[in-house]
Amino acid sequence: MTDTLFDKIIRRELPADIVYEDDEILAFRDIHPQAPVHVLFVPKKSFATLNDCTAADAPLLGRLLLAASTWARREGFADDGYRCVINCNRGGGQTVYHLHLHLMAGKQMPERMV
Ligand code: 5GP
């Protein structure tokens, strides 16, 4: 498994603007935000891509989604709305090979992704 910059952020070897943490998940603001709110929810367990998750990881994937929705509610924009995205591999636009969920909010998201 490659040691990515997200692993270094999880180990506090690189700085990040951390907004949420529990035993399994760390969330921090994206360094190049695509929206007024752009937070990355990252499992501390390292998977390179979504393709590397199995049925055994379903509870963790569920908790990743729930961490994002709970944080959105806590921050007060859940009802207004937000977008969650997971990019997978090069064709999906993934650039950091440690599974992560993008949560974006604070502007009207385009209806179409492309
Ligand atoms: P991907 O393209 O893999 O889905 O998303 C990777 C995201 O990580 C990008 O949105 C990029 O801006 C963000 N990113 C890359 N390097 C850093 C960093 O050092 N710190 C933070 N906070 N975000 C980063």
C-alpha cells in the first residue's frame, strides 16, 4: 500500500484544517476548494480506491456517508443541500489514491456533472 499525503495528514505529519474526527474517520478542508464548503471525509484505514473495498467494509463506508451528513446537519446546510462525490481511478478524476469522499456545499451545484 502506497503512503499517500492523506496518510501523512492522518498521522499529523502534514498540516490540514481538520473539521471532524472519530476513531475511523478524519475530515479536513480541501486545499483547492471547488465550493465555499469543500471537505474531504477520509477513512483512517487506507484503501487506494473504492474498488478496493469489499462487503466487509460496508459498515465503514456507511459510517463515512453518515459522518458527512451528520457534519452537514451540524454546520447548518443539510436542508439547503450539498453534494457528495467519490472519484475512482484516473477515469473518475481521482488524484490521491487514498479513498475519500468530497462534501461540497455553499453554492448551487450544477444539475449535470459533465
Ligand atoms: P481526488 O481528485 O483524488 O478525488 O481528490 C483529491 C483532492 O485532494 C483534491 O480535491 C485536492 O485539491 C485535494 N488535495 C490535494 N493535496 C492536498 C493537501 O495537501 N491538503 C488538502 N487538504 N487537500 C489536498
